[in-house]
Amino acid sequence: MRYILDTGWIINLLAGKKDAAEYIQRFDPEDIGISLVTVAEIYESAFNYANPEEHIKIFRAFLGNLAFPIYAFGLCSCGFLVYPP
């Protein structure tokens, strides 16, 4: 794994931003991942919406379909991809 996606990437992927999806698709899924911190930030941000349950449901579906792993900090030596590229 070479890169960890920051929260901005995940938010834009969840929002269906075509440019984010196209950029990420250029990478081998084995070269990217997300951190547990990003997962926590997405969950926390869901509570800023009028319908947090719906946002959590969408995020859980996203996590269930990931083609790349979730990492705890300290377990990888990698760079971070910050949105926008």
C-alpha cells in the first residue's frame, strides 16, 4: 500500500464526484487505503446532517464495497492523498 486517502476523498466519493472517482480508479486498489481516523471523521460528520441515519447507512454500504483496506495509524509507511489532487 502506497497511499492513504484523506477524509476529503471519501466525502467526494460518497457525494458521487466524478473527478474523484476517475482519479482514484487510476490506482491499483492494492496501492490505496483509508485510515481508521478517516472512518471516525466520516461517522462524526454524519451527525451534522438533518438525517444522520441515512448518511451512516450510505457510508456503511460504501465500506462494505471497498476494494481497498482500512488501516490503523502506525501500521503503514505511506503517503497521503489530499483532495483535490
